[in-house]
Amino acid sequence: NVEPDMIQFAKGITSGYFPLGGIGISEEIYQTMTESETAWMHAYTYSSHPVGCSVGLAMLDLIEKEDFTTQARDKGARLLTNLKDTLGDHPNVGDVRGLGMMCAVEIVKDQSTGEEFDASEKIGPKVHQAGVQRGLFSRVRGDVYCLAPPIITSEQQLDQIVDILNDSIKEVLG
């Protein structure tokens, strides 16, 4: 289980309908701040905009009503399991990891040693481009392919994402 001290959020809290951002803090940090003799100034000119806050509250209601947390957990588990089952034996796939709907696939020169490709080979970007040509839009950081599909992604689409990534890796690396 992951229990962060702080969580920063922005676009997603309103589904991009209105600009809003914020930060959630742990009880421990909250207590430290409230027990301090020093005031913590945090109000700014554009703070607490009523429309933004209304949209944010409506989105929080929707998150709860549609149980997005459970959906993210369940769909993310399916995605991660499928990634590991499909890509885990490929000689150029290293670590496959994820939490919720965020997953990453490390592309390596040698799975058994974890040896990385030389950055000049640009393997990650090549795999990314092969995915784009197949309709998979994501991002790559070096040779780590990152996936963060939206919560509305169907199980069939999650499986398709894995198939496209698998085909893209095979195209670039065999």
C-alpha cells in the first residue's frame, strides 16, 4: 500500500473543464502546521475561485458515485498482469511495473543482465513511434515506455494497448 504525505492535483479534479489545482496532505503534516506558532500563508489572488471549486466538488461526487478508485485498481491490475504475461519473456523487456492505471515497461538490451541500450540508439523513441503508427499514443522516458490510459478505457481496449505495445517492441527489436 502506498500512503503519500502529500498529493498534488490539478486538471483531473475538474476533468479539464475549469482550471483548479490543490494539494492534499497527511494528518501528520496537518497537525504540524496547525500546532505551529508560525502562520502558514497560502491565499493568493486567484485562490478559491467559486466556479472552479464547484466544478471540483461535482467531479469528486462523480468519482465517488462511479467508484473510480475501484475501477482504477481493477483495470490497472488487469493491465499490469497482461503486460507481464505478454511481455515478460521478451529478451528486451526488463522491469514491468505499475500502480493503478499507471504502468511502465523498461526496454533493455539484455533481460538477464538488465544491461541498457546506449541512449544514442533511441530504442524507446523507436518503440514509441511504432506504437503511434498503430494508434497507441503514450509517452516514453528514455527506454521506459509509460502507460496511463484514462479510466474510461474498456477491458478490450486495455488488451489492445498491450497487443500494440507487444507488436511495436517486436517490430523494433525482433
